[in-house]
Amino acid sequence: MARKCFWINTESSVWNECGSVVVVVWVTMLALANRRLEVRASIPRLAKLAHVSVEQCEDALARLSAHGVTAIDGGWRMPPDSVPPPGYEQEYQRARA
């Protein structure tokens, strides 16, 4: 299933302070997250989807924990500031029209 990502917070500390592998894993997690900001994936699956090694994925997850990504049963939870503010999608669609 494809998911359209129309919002990435380029002001985020992840975007600005972390290396490219961490950013790739973070963006992959944003694409996989459900409405509750849960990412349901094993480390090998997340690594495969992000096109990084398992070791790189583990290192990225360790760094992302400092940015609010928390481990949960069966995956991770993204921090609330990972998603666009309420009404952003409607504003984005209106601006494109």
C-alpha cells in the first residue's frame, strides 16, 4: 500500500541534527505510522523498508529515542510533533487548488 507523505517538518531536530540514515529511518517510520502514531514493524522489516542495514536501523532507533520515539509492543510510537497540526491537510489542499 502506498501512502502519500505531504508533510515533513524540516524544522525538526531530527531533520537538522541527525545524519542521513537516521532521517531515512524517521521518514520511513512517518510513512508507516497509523493514526495513533504507532509503527508496527520489526527492526529487520523497518531496515528493509528504509533501505538500510539492520545495524544502521538499530543505531538510528537509538538516536531517535532521544527525539521522542518510544518502543512499544510490536514496534514504536512516534512523538506527537511528528504529524502535521490539525487542519493542515485541508489548508494544503486548498492552497493547491
